Amino acid sequence: MAQIAAQKTEATKQVVAVQPTPEVKDDYRLPPRNYEAEQALLGALLHNNGSFEKVSEFLIPDHFADPVHGRIYGAIGRLIERGQVADPITLKDHFNQDGELEEVGGWEYLVKLLESVISIVNVQDYGKLIHDLYLRRELITFGEEVILEAHEHNLEASANNLIEKSEQHLFDLATTGQLDRGFQPFSQALTDAIETAQIAYNSDSTVVGTTTGLKDLDSWLGGLHPSDLLILAGRPSMGKTALATNIAFNAAKAMLEKSSNGAKVAFFSLEMSAEQLATRLLSQEAEVTSDKIRRGEIRKDDFPKFVKVSRTLSSLPLFIDDTPALTVSALRTRARRLLRKEGLGLIVVDYLQLLNPPIGNGRRQDGRVQEISEITRCLKALAKELHVPILALSQLSRAVEQRDDKRPQLADLRESGSIEQDADVVMFIYREEYYESRKKPKEGTEKHLEWQQNMERIYNQADVIIAKQRHGPIGTIKLFNDSRFTKFSDLVTQNHLPTTK
């Protein structure tokens, strides 16, 4: 028995001996990199410094997988920017002082890079490959960070905040290293300007951009032009949201009617819900006051109006996002997504002060003025990027209420910062009727008679004051404001009435 047991033990040892050593699973992958491409690029740059301008616009030292290669690239760039020659000889003293090349063979490594050059034609291709691999490494790191943050239970950072932060990071990655438009010959810019003038000349109206649906306003602005940031400001109860809603509706309706001046509209409503905005538009078009709609005080003959109006409203290319406390990063992401999926011609933001700055921009400690400045800069950049006009509403400071003349001025822009600077157009809405109605004197007096006459003169009138227009005149436009239906339209005065024989 002992002999049999010994034989079994020996057999077991032999089986164990012949079993292959378990291989380590390749769960860990090396980050994507190509040292040969980096060496080829550096060698080409040392051979011909003129090639540096082909990659310097989108490639920086941090993009290299090998930190030593990044330091060599940075040193080459610094010498070239100083107007000096960058080669192994000029770089020798620089690297001998700090010994950065010791780990790869010292100064002789630069000579090897230069001697290994085959061609300088592919410099830009090498640069793009290095940049692409850098983005892939960043995506891997970013993905790991998102997983870690998602596992953490942070009461101050919700899942939605994490999503917005991730979208912001992905957007930054997508835009980093992008080649700018760079210089273009003046002849090309002149040709584009003439083509724009030709389009305006062939147009049936003076509106070149997106229509506001208000003839006098379109006449002064020429419509809402692509890449422009327009600010519409006013004190509470002046009708900012009502006017912006009217403009959005008119632009979307013109698009529905196949007008060349119409647009698909994105309305970011940070103050009112989508349902409230829809109620306003329903009230405006059906001519039934919105408070009656909310209270259910609707007559039987109003329902046919609702049915007729709803057919038009349901087809409007108008998209409403009523997310509260939206960050400007999330706004940008959603606008870009809408442009890609549906198309986009106008963005309305109601209103500026309710937007939050980009997540992680580190400016919150600098105060609200700096935050608003950051927001306006982002909106202006977004208008240029998407090539659409952005109409942003803004509050005015209470300084207006301290003056006898309540007409707003540029200095009244609340937390102005760079609002006036970044905006292409700044408009104020002012209703004298609002202030005059609160000065009602005792009835039966001469002052009361004068007050009545003045109220009749300004009844249902609103002034849109164009205080700044980068490419046009400034002045005041009078509009008709039907406060019952929160509707703005052109004011018909004696000068606008048709002549009679």
C-alpha cells in the first residue's frame, strides 16, 4: 500500500510538473503610444526647423507619451521662437545643465534622432498621430475618473452634475488641438462681404438675418444676425420674457411658413416652465387671457379657437428646455446636440443671471460679476461656434428705481461685468405706462385729468431702446403691447396709417 501511495504521489508531481504555468491575463493594457512616431517627428524637426510651424498650432509637449520627448520638443520650440537654430549642438548645453537626457543616453540621443531621419514630408502626419494617441490616453484616464467619482456618494455632487462635468470635459477634449481658421486673404473676406450684400439686395425685405416678426425692430436691426450676442434687458414686469417669447414664436412661425428669414429656435427657460410658456403662446394666439386659462374660466366658444391654434403651435420648430439652474456648459452641449439632430437658427436664454458658470472653472470665489462675465464670454463664443444669433435676457439693477427718469441706461445692467463689452446689441424694454399707472392722483382734480390724458397717450405702448449696436444705429422703437395676451406687435401710428383720397 505504501508503494502504491508513493507511486500516486510521484505521478501527481509529474502531472503538476507538466502543467503549463498559468498565464497572467492581459487585463492591464499599456496606454496607446508610439515612441517611433515621436522619435521620427523630433528627428525631422532637428533636421529642418521650418517644419515646426506645421505642428506647433496643435501639438504641445504634454501630448508626447514619453516625457523626455516632450521636453525635447519644448526646447526645440523655445529656440525656434527666439529665432535661433535648434539642433543637437545648440541643445547640448541646455540638456547638459539639467541632465534630462541621461536616462536615454545623454546628448548622443539627440544625434541619433537626427541621424535616423528618413523624410521630413510626413511631419504633420506624425504630429496628428501623436495628438490622436494623447486624446486616447486622456479618454482612458477620464473614463477611470468617471467610474471612481460615480462610485463615491457625494451629497454635494448629484449624478446630473457629474454628467454635466463629464460633458464639459469631453467637449474640452474634442476642441483641444483643433486648427484655427488662421489667416485668410482679404480677397476672400471681401468676396464673402459682397455675397452677403448681394443676398440682402435680392431679398424682398431689409431683413438679412432671422426675423423678429416686428417690422420696425427688423428695420433697425436687419434681423438677428448669425454669431451675434443680443442682450434684452429690463426691470421686472417690463415684459422681457413676453417680448422674447414673441420673437421666438415669430421666428419659428416664419420657418414653418418656409420663409428664408425663419429659424428653428431653442428656448432655454430658467425661470418659467415649458407649460407656462405654452400657455402664454396659446393665450396670445387664441386671444384668451392666460389667467382665465389657468383658472379654467373658459367659454364654450373658446375651445374651437384652441383646436385651431393648437394645430399651428404643435408644428412649430420651437424647442423648450426649462431645466432650472442650468450651467452654461450644459446649455452649450444641448444646443450643439440640437443643432446636430434637428438644426438650429436661434437661441433664446431667459435669463442670464439664472445661468451658472461652467463647472470647475474655479471662478466662483471671484464673485458674481466675474461669473456673469464668464457666462457672457461663453455665450458669445457659442454664437460664433454654432453661427446662430443668441438672444439673452438680463435683469437691470435697482438703480433705475432711484431716478426720476426710469428709462434704463447701459450703466444699469445688473452685474454688468463684460455684458456690454461682449454683446453685439444691447436693448432695453421700457413701459412708461407701468410707472405712470402708479402715480394716479386724487379723482376730480386737474392733475387727475392730466394723468388720464397722459395714460391715454401711452396706453399699451412699450419702448425698445437700442442702446448699443455694433453694426448699426441706436435709437428707440415703439411697439404695441397687449398686456392681456402678453403680445407685442407693431405700433400703428398716424404715420403708419394708409392714406385716403
